[in-house]
Amino acid sequence: MSGKEKPIGTVYRFQTSECTVRMTVEFFPSGFAGGFRFRDQVANRGFCLSAGGNENQDCLSDFSGSMAIVTYLFHSSHHFDKPSVLRESVVTIDHDSRMTPRPVFEKTLAIEQGTVSDIQAFGYDPQDPAFRAQPLSLWCLLRQNLYLNNRADPFLIVHWKHTLDSITMVDVIPGDDTQLLPD
């Protein structure tokens, strides 16, 4: 995909040497407000996130901005081939001049029952006086490399555009050992 924005509930399917991957993306434009509280339906537990993505630590109580939730479903006909972790490395490619450059963000997510979700969020605390004084047109472009287990090469590369009004996928690029499957 390149240059086109996909609608809510967009689904991609990929084939890697280990498994097939179903990637579902749900976009939540601006208007999303509240704390960062979520429900993990696979593990049947609630959790909250901090501004830095830390689970159940310094959780945001107020947030205004946009969000996207990506859910990955992994299926393999060979039980031993199913991946157990999804690693991500996110680099800022470009950003609004009023923003401080973000450091590289890296996280490892456990794949439970063949499923894992990733949350993309871009926003601010409406109680922060710095945001009341500035125009709310901030943006950034990100490159997210996704890895299965301990592989050195990404199976998928996603380019994201984050604004306070919306989060969009600019490009989805299969890795060297990954094929995009037809819808």
C-alpha cells in the first residue's frame, strides 16, 4: 500500500517462512479522550499505559489526540513454528519543528494464543499549559520495523503519519522473507 489511506478495520495478510499473519488496523481519530485504559481480551485483564508506553506505571489520566490499534493474528500449521514474540523498533523520520526529536522506541510484545496488539497514539494532556498556548497542528512521520522472535531482519516495515487529528499508515512494506497475500 502506498499513498492511500485505508478505512477503519483495514486487514492485511502476509506469509512469512514461519507463519501467516493477519494484521487488522483500527483507526481512532481525534475526539478520543480519556485515560489510557485498555482491556486485553486474550488474557482477560485490564491495564493502563504511561505516555512512554509503560504498562501500569504513571498511567495517563487524561489524553486528547488520535490513536490506532493494530492486532496481529499468527497462524502456523506447525505448532513449533508459531512466533512467541513481536519486537518493534520505531524511529522518527521527520517531525514538526516545534517538537523535540523522540528517541528510538523499542519494545518486545509477548504473543499470547497467536495474538498480539500494538497501540499507536499521538496526543497530549489537555491540562498541560504548554499545549493551551500552542496551535495544535503538530505532526511526525515514523518508521516501525517489526521482527518475529529473534530474527535480525524485519518481517514488516510500516510508515506512520501521526497528527493530533488522525493516525494514518503511509506505507506497508513486506520484509525480504515476507509476501503480501491478496485480500
